[in-house]
Amino acid sequence: MMTPDTMSLHLKEGTMPVAKRGMPGRFDLVRISEERTTPEQLEAIIKEIMDAARYEDDSFVEVSGYTASVVQLGDMRIAIARPPFSDGIEITVVRPITKLTLDEYKLSDKLKERLSKKVDGVLIAGPPGSGKSTFAASIAEFLESGGKIVKTMESPRDLQVKPEITQYAKLKGSFENTADMLLLVRPDYTIYDEVRKTNDFEIFADMRLAGIGMIGVVHATEPIDAIQRFIGRVELGMIPHIIDTIIYIKEGRVEKVYMLSLTVRTPTGMTEADLARPVVEVKNFETAALEYEIYTYGEENVIIPVKDASKKESGLVKLAKKQLLAELRRFDHSAVVEIVGDNKAIVRVENDVIPRIIGKGGETVKALEEKLGISIEISPKVATLGNAVDFEKEETGAYIVFTLEARPGKIVNFYVEDEYLFSATLGKNSQIRVAKDSEVGKEVLRALVNDKLKVFIN
């Protein structure tokens, strides 16, 4: 007889029998006898199990074979292995020790509302023994009590659910046949326990796209790993149509919830508009904060963690700003510095000090860049249009050269229509050079092609 807190029992010839006792995620491995089991003892136990499976109600043989068998005996799932499949006779008995309602998980009101109104494609993820199946059974009964038709796909059928929820096993040895049957039955929701092999992921996706609400149970060490297991098995752009919610279970409780959506934009950290692409956004369900982005980069699908911009600045960024501000005090005591990358800063100062910071031919700002080891972009605090002027342009190697009818030293403001782009000091020969491969240079080229570039002098 197994004690109420026994999760599983492990018997193997030549070893002492042990049991897992406790709760999901919080258990101890306890030795239940000091005597080693013999093959004869285990064979006698196997005979009793097989006899009980044939004659007792609510018991059946799920997988039949001499070297490997799986028996469902009431609420106990019993796996039997013999040589040559295993290196010795082994019996493993697993059973759920707790049955919870959804209210006992103390979910947030927001998540409860999601589960009651919009459950389309849900993955319940977590490490082995974390309580995923118990939570799946709770959702199944919650949905059924809400007036929905709920079925399950299991092998073996060991979810602890009420009789109103029909539990399906593999039909003719395949879940593909079971799925075909369920598409005829047309349930509102199907619990798929467990999604492991490529074929399982394909069946899950096919049923979801056929309009059935799907709730899958999947092994994953981290929440994001649940999505990773779909990548490569399903087209990237289809993932948010198949999965919209991931619920991560650890130690029998809901630890994290993600929601997925698809958008087309430039991924975080990329600045060029022509790098826009379909991006799968993975957001924290409770806070709506973006935590991961999934997109195609080259030939690979990549999952990129997104840093929280609201977090405090790192010590390195603070140090860089402090050093730069110290250098800028001799030009503008109220200068504003923004670190925008690993080696780039935008400096905003009063318009009349820009020429002094840039220096003759850019010498001053170049010296600052070399001293601090960071690229510096000078911008006015308040961009003013000034007087519109005509300009001539020509391309010389790696540069676009602008020639204006004004004396050297004047501040020139460049705009794309009414949007400020950058400012520069007119150099000798009344010219300004812009590198083509710089970010500003690329913006200038696009504006010139579209005839949207405007130039003003203060």
C-alpha cells in the first residue's frame, strides 16, 4: 500500500526499493526496504499487476509487450521493463498525489479572465515532476464547468478528470488517427498530454489551425524553451497563430506567463528601416513588457532577449556619461548626454556652441572621440530651422559633399522635410562632407533620392 504522500515507487532487481515522497518540486527519495529485490519477487509483482489490469474496473494495459509494458491501474501508471530493453527487471509506479481546482492555484484576475474568455493555443511548460499535468487537469475541469466540450489526448490516459471529459488514447497506435477522430467530434478544447516528438507538434498545430482550442503539456527547463521546441517544426510566422499563451509551472505553482503576437517592424537594436521583418514578440502576460523577440536572421531563426529600457543605467554607462560631461563643461555647462550604444553618444548643446565643440575641420570633436574611445554626435538642444538655402552636392568616393553660398563657420541644419536630421559647421571652401556609410549618410541619401532634403543656416 502506497502512503498518501508517495508520488512514485521504483523497484529494480538487485537494488533496494525507493519511493519519491512529497509534493511536485518538493520531494525526497526514501528507501523503503533494506533488502535488495530479486528477479523472482519482481516477476511475482508483475503477474499480480497484469491480472489486476484484466479484471479490475478502470484498469487496462496501455502498451503490451514482454520487454516493455505500460499499465494503468486506477490512478496509478505502471511501467515495466525487462532485458534486453533494460539491463534488469524494473517496475516504476507513478501516480498523482494531489488534485487541485484552478482557484487553488491563486491565479491573477487577469489570467483567470484570459482562461475563461480566450483560450486558443496554450502551452503548459515546466521541468519533469513540476505539476504540469495536474494543472492541465485543473484547466480541463474549469473549462468543462464553464459549459465547454473538453477532450484529452493522452498516452497513457492518466489525467485525473471528471467523467464528463472523455480521455482518448492513440487510435491504431497513432495520435494522428486520434486527431482525425477528434476533428469529427469537434470539441471546444483538447488537452494534449504530452507534446514531445515532431509528429506531436505537427498534430497540435494542425488541430489548432482547424479551429479547436488546444492546450498542450510540454517539458521545458525555462519558459522560452517551450517556444524553442516549436521552431523548426512549424513555420516561424505561424507560431503565434498556434500558440498565444505559455504558462510555466514550477514546484506546483504558476511561476510565469508569456503571451505571443506577430508584428512587422525593425527588431530591437537594429536602426535601419530596410531591416524590417516579421517579428514574434514574447511579452510578460502580467506587465506586457517585451522580453524576447524571435525573427529570421540570415538563414537562422533566432530568439533574442530584449533588455528592459526602464532598468537603471549600468555603471559603465554612468562612467562614460560622467567623463563626457566633464569634457563638455568648458563648452556648455548644461550639455545633455545620451549613450545610445556600446560606443556611441549623442551630445545635445546650445546652438551657438556647436562650432566650438566641432572645431576647425572637426578637430575638436575628433580629439574628444579619440580620448574617450567613443563616437560622438553633436546635436542642438532645440533645432531651429534658420534661413533656407540652396546647395550643390556631389559624390566623391566615400563622401557626399555639400557646397553652400555662405561663409565658413556658419551652423548648417539638415532636415528631411520637417524632421530634424543633424547639424554641422560649414568648413573651409564652404563645404560639408557626410560619410555615405554612416547612419546619417544613409538617411541623407534616401532624402536626396526622394527630393526631401532641406538645408537651413542660422
